[in-house]
Amino acid sequence: MASRRLERGQATTDYIALLAVVVALVAVGATLTGVGAPGVVNAVRAQIAHALCIVTGRACHAERSLPCTVAMRRESRRFGLNLAFIRLDKNRLVIREQLSDRTVRLTLINRFGAGAEGGLGANVQVDQNLNSGGVGREVKFGAGGLYGTGKIFHARNAREAEAIVRALERGDRTPVGPRESVYEVGIKATGSLKLGPSLNAQSTRIVGLRRDLKTGATTVTLNIGDSASALLESVVGGPTGSADTNALLALKLDRRRRPLALSLLASGTIAAGATFSKALATPLALSDSDAVPANIGGRRWEFGARVDLTDPQVATAWKRFRGSPASPAAIRGLGQALRDRAHLDLRTYRARNSSNGTALGLALFAKFGVETERSIDRFNLLAASSRPPGGLWEPRLDCVR
């Protein structure tokens, strides 16, 4: 009996000693924060979290940064046809991403759309790279649905990626099989007014499904429009300063359909001559007044936040948001949870675009016409930063060479 009391006493002593070490590490971390050493602070914070995880008996998850996309080429081929009030669309999208670990991710998606569209007027348009010309006056409006399927390949290097692309172009069997399959469904509403300078508006809501063919995990993506933009601003800590911000949520489930992780994916374009907002400039160590040189054509930023849904605080906020995604209180709650508990990534890219296409249409409420377009976007990484949960922003030196 005395032996058991001694063992319990020793365990208590060891526990107190460990807590003392943790307190000391916290003090060191606070000191380092004051002198500005984010890499060291984040390493200390990670070890503290791991130690507390072991002591309390909770499940311990190792934090890791995912590879960066250092270069991307995105090619889109679109065809549209109007027959009276019927609108048909076909779009083929090929995305090639060079990652910082030297692997290549290839995404191939074919989208088909059908709906109703009408208008009034006539239009002839020809686009050739940055030159655009045409005549006509037209107003149009429409709505419809879309459906898409695709595949995602992971190549070990650039040579294997080239072999996959050539096989896809020829319709042959690829040297390696796809890693993920992609399915999309959604709705789209469009409006356009062409009287001299054109005014265009488009609203798209797409639900996507990606299935990992190796692990059986499923990722559900949801474009939530204005709610996503508000959620992004609450996580970043201010407006992004981009008019074309695109944001969506992604929910990852295991093969038994149990929630694993929640992520927010967002991107936007800063036009040539514009400036980064303070919310984007600060983590990237840029001045919020830094202008983009006109000769690089523009910049694109990408923001990512991913969080473990087994975290009680996050799970509660996600449940409230899922029940009422348009509620300002639910948006702020989920944004706060992501800001405090998520691993954050922010990157900026040099952006270039080339496109060519034609459009011919005649409408007297019923519309007849045809449109074709081929566009290529290229992005090269300029700067990247990340922030672990509860840590400090630090540059991703492994991404930018």
C-alpha cells in the first residue's frame, strides 16, 4: 500500500515538473515574440501543444505545411450556343500545378450547361489577346444549371506530367491512374448590358464532390457566395481589396463519411497599378501602399485555412454555421474559430493572361448566336507565408527560391 502511495506521489511530482517546464517554455515564447522570431516561437508553441496533448491524454495531431503551388497554367476552352430561348454551354478546363516538392498536380474538368437565355439587340465581338473589337448594342439575361466531371492526377515529376497530358490529348491510357475523381452540379444566373462600355454580372453556385481513389476520403466543396466573402474577411482580419474574390468551403470526410477537416479556399486578382489591402500585405511583409508594377500584368493572391473538425470549439461553430449560413453571428463565430484554430496560408502570384474568341448574336427576346473562347492564365509564385494555429506569420522559404 505504501508503495502505491509512493508511485502516485511520484506521478504527481512528475506532472507538476512537466507543467513547470511548459510554463517556462511559454515565458520563453513570449520573450521571443517580443523580439520577433516567428519561426522559433512557432516551434516552441508546437512543442508546448504536443506536451499538453500527451499530459491530458487527448489525440495528438502533428501539424504540417502542405506543398505550395509555385507555378500554375490554367487553360479554358468554352463554346456557347443560343437557339431561341435555349442556351447550351460546354467548357473544358485543364489546370497544371507545379508544387514546391517538385511533384505536379493535373486537373481535367469537363462542364456542360443548359438553361434559358433571352435578350434584345445584336452583337459582333472578336477578342485577340489584349486586343478586343466589335460592334453592337445588346442586353441579355438568363439562368440555367451545370454539370461537370473530371479527374485529378498526381505526377512524380514534370516528365511524367508531360506523358499524362499527351496521353489525355490522344485519348490513350495514362501512364499513371488518376488520384481523385471530380463531380460538380450547380446553377448560374447571368446578365449583360452592352451600350459602349459593357456591364456584366454573373452569379454561380456550385456544389462539388472529390473522391480520393486511394484512401476513399471524400471532399465536398460549396461556393456560398456573399457568405463566403464575409467569412473570408472575418478570418483575414479585413477587406481583401479585390473585386473578383472567389471563396468556397471544403469539408473532408473519411471513407465512413465522418467529418475530418474543414477548409476555406479563396483567391482574387489585384489589377496592374492597384495596391494590396493591409489584410493581405501584412502577412506577406509588404507595405499596404506597394503598387504592382504595370509590366507584370497583375497579381493574384490565394488564401487557405484548414482546421481539424475534432476540435470542440471548431465543431460547435461549424454546426451553428451549417444551420444558418447567412447569419452574421454564425459567420463571425466560424470566422473566429478559423482565425484562432486553423492553419493559415497566404500566397501571391505574378499573373498573366492571353485569350482569343468570337461572339455573334442577334436577339429579339428570343436569341440566336454562337460564342467561342480559349483563354490561358499563368501564375508564378512571388511570396508565401503561413501561420500555425495560435502562432505567428512566417515566410515559407521552402516555397520561394
